[in-house]
Amino acid sequence: MKGKRVLAAFLLGAGLCFVPVLGYGEVQEWTYERKASYMKVSLLEARVSYMMHNPTTFLNVNFLYDPIGRYRRVEKLPESVDTKGKIVIVISDTRDVFSYKSGIALLDQFKRELEVEYTFLRSLATDMDTDIVAIFANKEIIPLGYFYQGEYHLWRE
């Protein structure tokens, strides 16, 4: 019986030796060396503000700035769409708001959703028609439509 108590005390003591080490740490230097641009920080703040202001209705959104026009090729947008120097918004339907809709009803839903997201970007994009390109997708990130130069389009139309 005495041996069990000694063993338990030893294991408890050895275990407690490691507890202070778990809470000790340093911030790695590389985490604060990289500089973030004003645009990236502003777009991240807009995304967080959108989610915080719409906690029960927000969709999955991603705000990106495309300085060189590369995003058009990545998303396989039509050749007529130019994303250079524009904010690209990718809106993914996580709440089935695009489901069971087609044609005009789907385009109207795109319009309603983009107008909500744009309210959080007004300080960065002064004109929605010229500064924004939006891509609307379903849950599986399959594109359903896009917004370019003030017009809403269904995908591959």
C-alpha cells in the first residue's frame, strides 16, 4: 500500500513539473515580420464586419484585390471580364439561398446579396459598377453567375 502511494506521489509530481512549461511561450519573430497591405487588412475587416453584422444570414464571402488581372484566369471567367485593379468578391451559398432558383429569380437574389456585401466595401470601392467583380457559387463552389460592369449574368450564358 505504501508503495502505491509513493508511486502516485511520484507520478503526480512528475506530471506537475510539465504544467508550467505548457503555458510558457514566445511569439515567433516571423509572425510579425511580414507586412500586410492596407488593402488586405481593409478587405479582411470588411469580411469580418459583414459576418458580425449578419450573424444568422451571412454567406461565405471572400474579398480579394486583383492588381494584375490574374483572378479572371483562375476562375475561368469569360474573356470579356477584366479583374485588373478591381475587388473580386466570391460569394458561396452556404444557406441555400440560391437553391431552387433559376433565371430572373436567381439574378435578383444575386443582386440582393451583392448589395449587402457592397455596403461593407464603400470606403474602398466608390462605384460598385466599375470597382467590383463578383462571382456567385453554390455550396460546392461551382459558379452559378457573376457580376461585371453593373450587370448580373448567369454562368456560361
